[in-house]
Amino acid sequence: MKFNAILSIKNRYAFVAISGIIFLATSFHIGQNYKLFFPPPSHIKAFKTSTAGDILALNLGMRRLFADLWFVRLMQYYGTTEDGVSIYKPMSKDQAEAYGSGRYPDFFSMAEHIIQLDPYFKNAVLYSAACLAFNLNKPESAIKLLNLALEYLPKEWKYLTMLAAIGYSKAENPTKVASSLMPLIKESDCPVMVKQLVAFLNKKAGNYANAYKIYLNIAETSKDKYYVENAMKELQKMRFENKSR
């Protein structure tokens, strides 16, 4: 009886060990065979002087790192002064009304280049699409960029939400645009620029409570000095307007 008990324990351990080996082998096999599908090198359009960097990124398997670098360049480009308007410098009242506007002819090409390097860079996709559609008044370019990203993440609800918002904007429905974008700002990785855009749209649509909450969130969580200062100004303005009613 004692022998049978020992044998039973041994069998149990053997079963656990074999199960563990099968699990590890299966996990390793899946890990080895599951790869993100990236655009082939032939689909990457060189942007001005990017050729050398693109070749380096492909040869060293550093597409994501170079996509990060290009995203920083894109934000720097969009932050530079054009026609007297800059998103990072103090603005007059007229300039503030034209916030984020301008031509920025290279914006789409730079954004497209980032997505070709790393089509899974969600933050870059959302930031670029929002700028194109709502600030630069180029909704068709924004849709084109989102559709490019959707080829790799066809079920990404954030992209689909942005597409819906662009559709409402083309129908000139600010209330629908604001409400359709609200789910995005609840995500931890939502770009602060998108948050500010949603706050502005809510304010424009008369949804002051939502606008106030979003500006407050920006003021409390953003690390970008410009966006924090702008949010604080908007909060102060809304408090004053509320007292005046």
C-alpha cells in the first residue's frame, strides 16, 4: 500500500512536469512564429533625407526606435512658427483663434513615414490624424492615414472612433464630434493634444461641464508646460464666466 502511494505521487509529479514542458514548448513555438506584420521595405517612402536612416532602421531591426525619433521631429515641426502662429509660444487673441492652423506642407508625409516604419504606433496615428482633421483642415488626409493604420490593426476602436468624429465634423456637427471623441480621453495613452482638442470641441458645443473636466485633467496630469498653462487659463476663464452668469 505504501508502495502504491509512492507510485501515485511519482505519477502526479511526472504529469505536472510533462504538462509544464508541453506548455513551455507551445509558448516558445507561438513566440517564435508570431510576428507583427510590418510594411515591406519597398512600401517605405523616403522622406527628404531619411534614406540613410531608413536603411539603418531596417538592417538593425530598429524600426520602432526610428519611428519614435521621427515622431519627435514631427512634433517639433508642428511646434515651429508658421505665419506667426506656434502651438508652443505665447499667442495673441487672433492667433489663439487660429491655434494649430497653418499649412505645414510636410505634416502628412512625415506622419505617413512614421506609420510605414511602425504601423502599430497608436499615439502617433491619433496625434497626426487629429491635427490633420481638426487643426489643419485636411480631413481626407487624416482618413487616409487612419486607413493605412487600420490595415495592420483593423479592429482598433480608437482609430474607428477618430474616423467617426471626422465624419461628424464633415457634417458640421460639433456636438457629435465632441461626444464621439470622449471615450478616447479616458485612455491613459491618449495624447494631450487630443485631450485639448476634445476640451475645445466640448466648449464649442456648449458642453462646459465636460470641457472643464478635461482641462482640469490636463492641468493635473500633463507634463507639457504649454498645455498645462493653457488649461489653467481656460479653467480660470470658465470659472469667471460661470460667476458672471
